[in-house]
Amino acid sequence: MEYGRIHSFESFATLDGVGIRYAIFFQGCPLRCKVCHNPDTWNFEGGSTYTAREIFDKVARYKPYFKKGGGITASGGEPLLQAKFLIELFTLFKNAGINIAIDTSGAYMNDDVKEAVKLSDMVILDLKFPSEEEYREYAKGSLERTLEFLDYALALKKEVWIRTVIIPGVNDTFEAIDRYVEVVKNRDISKYELLGFHTMGFYKYRELGIDNPLENTSSLDENKLKLLEKYLLDRLNAERER
């Protein structure tokens, strides 16, 4: 029997997919994103252990609220770090007719990951930076690996949302948005969201004694975020009309 390491749960989540969701935050992450606001999810040995049945029984009672596309979202941390457990968990939800979303960095690709993605209904993918060099510098990850994951999900005809965090002084320009558009323009994604960098998780770095490389960075201005979002949407629409 597989056991999952879980950081936390959030019922009635509304920002992690379509409709009302029950978010399951998995413990452990292979990346070390400078922008991360949940460094307490990094260590795989943290969190609490659950069987797939225990999680299913905890969540399934909310099924009446999962209307208009609602369901569960596996988030993290990085849920696909525990892909073998996800297969068991997702099978239970699939058999119960509950919609399944994965919120992931796309940092992993193996047979278990592929099977977990097959069982899901939608994927929310973090596209952190538009180049391999920036991925290594800011996330200790790989753009190439993320795009391999993206293309696999799209080949399965999954609904895919892309998300990017906009950081003041790093990727908060029209030129930066142009580079992200170049990455996704020929890929059939359903939605692209920009998220504003914020400082609400800074206290966690202090409590954990972890260096915060963006400690002197301010939250992104909301008006600037809206301006960049409009620019992104206009650019994507223009590309689709070509």
C-alpha cells in the first residue's frame, strides 16, 4: 500500500481550477524557486502521511459541491513527486466521477507521471521562465523538461492552463511577456494566467532559517499586473489569428 505525504488541505478552493475545488497540497518539491512562497513544502519528510482511501473518504463527502466542473486539485509542493500514490488516489476519484486537476511544475516525466496525467481531467502548469538559463538560475529546474511535460499533456488532449508569476525587476516587462508568448504560441493551451509576486510567505523563510533571495523585492503592483495580462491576452489572440 502506498502512503502519501500531505502538507495540508483546503476545502472550497476557487483558484485552483474550474468551479469549487478541494485542494490537496502534497509535501516535497525538487525545485528551489526563488519566488516560492511555501518553502515549508520543500522537505519531503515533512507533512503527514495518509492512505489514498483516507484522503478519498475525507474529500468525497464534498462531491455535491463539485458542480460546474468543480472537483479536486492535487497541488504542492510538487504532487508528481508522489506519482505512484497519485495513480491510486486518482483512480478512486475517477471511479467516483469526481473531476481531477493537477497543479504542477512539470519537473518530472516517467511512466508513473504519465499514468497520473492520463487519469487527470486538467493540468495547471507553472511556466516559470522562458529560457533554460533563467530556469536554472531562479528555480533550479529545466524549461526543456517542463515543455516535455506540457507537450505530453497536450498530446493527451488534456485541458491545460499555464501560470506564470510576475516578479518586479525580473520578468515584469512587455519584452518578457513576448518571450513567454514565443514559448506557448504554437501550443493549444486553454488559458494563460499571470500571478503577481507577493511577500506573504516571507515569514516562513525566517521561521525556517532559510535564506530568502528575494527578501528586498516588493509585491507586484496590481495595476501593472492587469496591464501585462491585457498585453499577454492581446498577443496570444494575435498569434491565433495568424
